[in-house]
Amino acid sequence: MVTIEQWAFGEWTFEGPTSGNPYIDVSFSAVFRQANREMFVRGFYDGDGEYGLRFMPDTCGEWHFATTSNAPELDGQTGVLECIPAQPGNHGPVSVWGQTRFAYADGTPYFQIGTTCYAWAHQGVVLEQQTIRTLAESPFNKLRMCVFPKHYRFNHNEPPLYAYEKKADGSFDLERFNPAFFQHYEDLLAALRTLNIEADLILFHPYDRWGFADMEAEQDDLYLRYIIARFAAFRNVWWSLANEYDLMRAKTELDWDRFFRIVQAEDPYHHLRSIHNCRAFYDHSKPWVTHASIQHSDLARVGEWRMQYGKPVVDDECQYEGNIENQWGNITARELTHRFWEGTLRGGYVGHGETYRHPEDILWWSKGGVLRGESPARICFLRDVLADVVQQLVPMERAEVMLERQRYASARIGDEYFIIYFGNSQVGGVTLQLPPGNNYRLELIDTWEMTVTPLGDVREEQYIELPTKPNLALRFTAVG
Amino acid sequence: MVTIEQWAFGEWTFEGPTSGNPYIDVSFSAVFRQANREMFVRGFYDGDGEYGLRFMPDTCGEWHFATTSNAPELDGQTGVLECIPAQPGNHGPVSVWGQTRFAYADGTPYFQIGTTCYAWAHQGVVLEQQTIRTLAESPFNKLRMCVFPKHYRFNHNEPPLYAYEKKADGSFDLERFNPAFFQHYEDLLAALRTLNIEADLILFHPYDRWGFADMEAEQDDLYLRYIIARFAAFRNVWWSLANEYDLMRAKTELDWDRFFRIVQAEDPYHHLRSIHNCRAFYDHSKPWVTHASIQHSDLARVGEWRMQYGKPVVDDECQYEGNIENQWGNITARELTHRFWEGTLRGGYVGHGETYRHPEDILWWSKGGVLRGESPARICFLRDVLADVVQQLVPMERAEVMLERQRYASARIGDEYFIIYFGNSQVGGVTLQLPPGNNYRLELIDTWEMTVTPLGDVREEQYIELPTKPNLALRFTAVG
């Protein structure tokens, strides 16, 4: 019997029809059963007469399957597998936890620290391998990446592979996929999975010169079903319906709603679903949206969105550390670090990006490669400081342990723990007003210098002098 | 014959009634005539049976006056004066020039560089003299200052003098002014006039424990007429109806409109008139408002307000360099300097303020004293760089001499002069696209380091590498 690790996947291959257009003409699916539980899983045509079927078991024990197809040779196939416990480091897929937080399926908190390399999967193996090595050394546990190639400033190269076959006239046949493209893409998904990096797959985007941004509705839907049939078995996949959906002129709000419903219906594992804006937000309160994926430079608004949507808030694009001419791509490392602290303490999650000029136009934000900025080290520090508490942190609208309560990004865990981040303000001192009865160990965190300095124990109302410099935080831990 | 310098003022004193309440009971005014021109000027009771009359001539030559009063001894008094040309350094009052700019009456451009010391006139002579010495060494040519004392954090001391007499029960008689208060205040106005500093007089404000913020309507109006009768002859006076008018719960929009109409009608010299908000803006498009006086931290919006009101825009309060707990009072010197450049190149004017903690609560923003921050030197530098061009600068919505046109604060004078300020962005290089035919001398301005570095001559389309650091500007001057 086949043995499969929990949240890994098994794959079965069957021979089937090659005539006509197998992507359109052949239906092929399976139901996987464990005791009285059934999961419907769609198979996919992988070229050369081969039909694939993938299944990611989420519970241990024996699973049986039986296939259904309009092709006799694919119909009524059966099999069995034994799901064994996950290996250490495999925590399963990420989903929403406690309304505005994330956790892995095994309950381990997931502290989203994202970055973006839109077109890294279209750069050829040498650069792609370099990107993977860079990611392995980075703080990032999520990567935003497009399925389709990107046409934009600094992005004019053709990808080595396309998702579609070409017709005789050189145009793309948008009803015939190119399995080689997907097999390559899956290698990258698998590499990210090994690194415990979630792949936030951007299914559509506006930066296109090949026609993938304005396919017919039936072609869009065919593409979605095919993608899901192939990729959903990767536990580290998230579905991002679009990057800057509001710039895609060929699509309407109803199209996006339909795409969400297709993804929701087709994905047996219910991976996270979101959609990312340029200016106008999609209505993230719609039921098929699992979390708000936002482009916005003002992280002070995270608390508002968190209240508005009652879902996790990820500011996936708050501008990039870099030095290009475009204003979205030249904030300082200090400012990006600041936005991470601000958004995190307001109860959200933040995305990194980097756009330093490169003689060959290899900017991390799109092509990957190496990281050259100063923010990733600070983002590591942020993660280290907050990893143990982030799941429990409750943001405060005002800094409740200051006598002069101000709207600094701040959060608490009951009366046990408080943290106030002063942002770009330089606060020379604060009068504390702590819950009576407790002593607190007070520490000064310099988010830029990456230092934690003990300031002794404090209690109730007292004045504390601070260095007059920006990007400091105060951490209070009850010591009884 | 009395000789008076143009835009200085002459003063005449007359003996009159002391019985009853002269502030209410006695009407006293004069008409000043030059050829066929007449100006109506109100006199004022100055206590001890003395009635004052002040007149600031704005044209040279002979002027005659005759008084009118319901008190026989004040009625029908006449006089004559000879107005002689202004001395060097006396440019007359400031008014609006060319829709969105300011100029002195003699045509000299006025580049507003303001600061704020709300309650400095209520601190006693020692501190007041120190404030004047500090101002003399500063870049500032406008000072926001309250007539009434201030009650607020760091401001709990009683003023040495009040604008009103006290009644037997210790409460203020809001229909009897205290001339000693006004005489002292006028000494300060005169000292500022000597320094060529405009006094932006804040007539009302909400931070009050004495009852001056919620007087009866008749008392408000009496106060306005008295203030104008005394102060309007100072050429350096501006009328700011309120600081944070929207926080004054006892006043309605109709009250503010009425106050504006009174000031407009009573002031024979038509000094500048504005009103300052906390959150909600007054409608600065109303006809009696000469310029928008704004509290806002986002200077990128100056261009929008300039278009909206078609009047000069002064962001009088964009937060303060300092280190207090309140978020409005702890921005860095770098950030305040940044806001000056941003607002100025977007076609507006910006106000400085400083709130560094002080052991005796002497914060510049309210009490004056000395300046301890690092922004004033940078504001001097900004003034020096822009003084010769600011009157002609036309803000651009996008940086029109960059191939990648971005929304950096930038301005031009025809094709002769361009300036782009990159703000907090770090731009490693730009591709220039200059008007064809001209050569331009290019200079890099480091607004924080206060340096101007020649980058040689440039023309048409070419790429220029820049240091990857924030707060830089590029200046292009046509050299034929």
C-alpha cells in the first residue's frame, strides 16, 4: 500500500485519451474516502496521454479512492493509501485562526513574514536556484508569485516556458496547457514547501503583453480548474486571485466573484483565498475571502481594516525598500522596518519587497536573485522579538499604559504583557500608568539597531526617560 | 506738523469722559483724508480718561483728520500729518499677491517662514525678552501668538496681566478692558515689527480656564472692535480668528462668519485674515478669508488645497519637532525639515514649532525662550536656496523633467528653472527629460546636510546617478 505523510501528497498516473483536446473533452476526477468522509478531487491532463491525480491527506489512516471519467479507461480506477504522521517541520497548511490570526493545521502559530518576487518563476533555472538559496537564508515564510509572466518596467525578457501551447500561427492556444510549464512551476512550489515558505499564488495580474490578462471567461475558468487540480495538493499554496485586480480592465466585479466561487468549490483543501488591490479595495467582507490582502502605505490603518473585515489583515505591499525612480520603489530600509513594526503591533501582517537598481534589471521584487537591502535583518529581529507572543497580542487603540494615552501602535496580552512602538516619533520620556499590583520588567527595544536594553522593574505610575530618537519600542512583562 | 513714516503709525491722545463705562458708552472715531480719499479709523479708550487714535498712512504726503464722538470733548478734533517715505527695511504690510503668493506693500516678495509661540506674551518680561532675542537670530518672519492666555499641558502658570479688569468678586468684567495688558502686548508687537516678523494674532482659542473662550456674543464683538482699534495700525499684524476653531464648542459657524465680517469692516488696512482648524477645515473659499491657515501633517496635499481655494496656503501646524509624549509634538528635525520642503515646493508655506521637554515646562511652541532643535538651521537653508525664486515658482503635479514622471514635490519657472524634491524617498538615479535646446546647470541639494553640489551641465534625455539617500533635491537652471 502507498504510504503518504500527512499534508504531503500522493500522485497517481493513468493512461487516457490523446485525441481531440483532452483538456476540454475529458472529465476525470476521484472521490477519496476515509470512513464516512469523502473528498472530491479533480484530476488533470499532463500531456502525452497521461492523466494525473493528486491527493493531500489531512488525517492519518487508510484512504480509498475511486475515479470517475467520461473516458472508459480513466473511469472506475481505485486505489488505497496509508497516511502516516507528519514529519517534524511539516505543520500542514496555514488557515485562519481565532478570527484575525493564522495557524498551521497542527496548531502551530503562523507569523506571516512575506516577501514578493512576482516573476521569479519565469527567470530560468540559474536565477531561480539563487532565489531559493536567498530565501533559505531570509526571514520570509511567504512568497507572492505570479503564475503568468510579467510585462513591466525592468521586465521585458521572455519566460523560458509558457503556460499554454502555441498554435501554428504563433499565438497561444488558450485551451491547451503546456504541462512542462506546470511541472517546472511545481518544482518551485516543492522547493518552497521544503523551506516552509507559503506560495501566495497570484492567479491573474494586469502586467501582460501575451493576452493572459484578457482571456475569455471560459478560458479563465478552465485555467482556474486546471491550476487547482494540479497545485492544490501542495500544502503551502495560497490563492491570490490577482495582483492589483482593479487595474485589470477586462474583468468586472462579477468576474472576480465568480473566480472566488470556482476556487472555493474546486479546492478540496480550502487553501487561503484573497485578492490584492492597487487603489480600490475589493470587499474583503465577502464570504469567500479568507483574509484581507492589501496594498497600502499607511500601516496605521491596519486596526481599522481588522475591525472592518473581522479577518486577518495582510498589507502585502506597503511599498519597497529600494532606489528606483518610482515612488513605490524607493523607501528606505528604516521606513520599511518601521512599517513592519507599525502593522504588526496593530494586529496585522506586513509584506516586504526590494527594488534596488541592478545593471541587468534583476530587482528582487520581480525576478528574485539576492537581497541587498538592510530591512531583512531588521525583519528577522522583529520576528525574533514577537514570534512567541504574536498569536495572543491584542492591539490597543491607544497606548493604555501611558498616562498620556496616545495612538502609538501598541498591543497587550491581558495584564501580563504590553508593548508600545513609538514609530517615527522621538519620545524623550513617558509617564507610565501600569495596572496596579504588578511589577513589570521593562525593556527598551531599538527596532533599527536591533537591541533590547533592560530598563529595570517598574510599577504603577512613574516617569521613564527615554533616548530622543525614533523607532523605539517599550516592552513590559509582568514579573509578579 | 507731525511727520510719520509710511506704514509706521501716528498716535494722538485726547482727554475724555471717565464716568460710566467708557468702553461701552463712548463712541470715538476719526476720518483721515488725503485728497479725495477717506479712511475711517476707530479710536479706543486707554484708561485714566485718555482716548487713543492711531493711524498708519500707506501713501506719502499730507493727511488730515477730524474726529467724531458722542462725547463733546472728543468730537470735532482735527489734525494733520505728513507721511514720509518708508525707511529701508520697512516694506509695509503683507498682503496676497498673484492669487497664491504674498508680498509686502512695496512689492517685495514675502516668503512666509512661520513659527508658533502661543502664549509667549504671557510669560513676563525676562522670558519675553529672551524670546525676542531668539527670534532675532532665527529664520522666522511670522509668529503665531494668542491674545488670551493658554491653559493646557505644560501651561498652568497665570499670566502677569489680563486683558480685562476684575470685578469686586474676583471674576473678570468682560466689558472693561485692562489697558496695561494691551500696552504691554503692543510693546511686543512693536518689537516684532522691528525684527520684520509678522504677528499672526490668534484672537480666540479653546485652551482656556478664565472664561475668555465662551464670552457672550456682545462681549466677543466688543473685544474684536477694541483689538482692531488698538492693533490694526501695526503694519505687521495679521488676524487669525482662532487656533483650532473647531474645538471651540461655544461658537458656531455663524459666529465665525460674523467675526470675519467685523474684522473685515473694522480694519481700515485690510490686514490678512485667516482661521486655523484642528480637524475640520473652515471653508477657506469664503470671501473674507484671505488665505488658508491649516493644521495638517500631510504636506503632499498642499497642491490640492491651493487649487481648491485659489488662495495662499499656509500649513501653520504640521506637528512639532520635539520629544514629548503627544504624537503632534515629537517628530524629528529631519521630518519637520522634510515637511518644509514638501509644502514649499507644492506651492504653499509651512510653519515651524518646537516641543522639547524642559525641566520648567518652557517649550518653545507655547512659551518661547530658546530654540534647541536642529530644524531651524535647515529652514534657514531652505529660505536661502529658495528666497529668490519662490514668488515665481509654479508647482508641478508630476516631476515633468523626469522620464518616469512621479509625484515628487516639484516646481518650475517656465523652462528656465526646475526643482524636484525627492522627499523621504531614496532615488538612486533618474532619467532626465529636459526641454529640448537648453543646457541646464544641474545641482544636487542635500536638504538635511545643507549642501549644494554641482553635477555639471545636462540637456535633453540623459541618466543621472544619485546617492541612495533621502531628502535630496535636484535644481536645474537654464544656461542657454
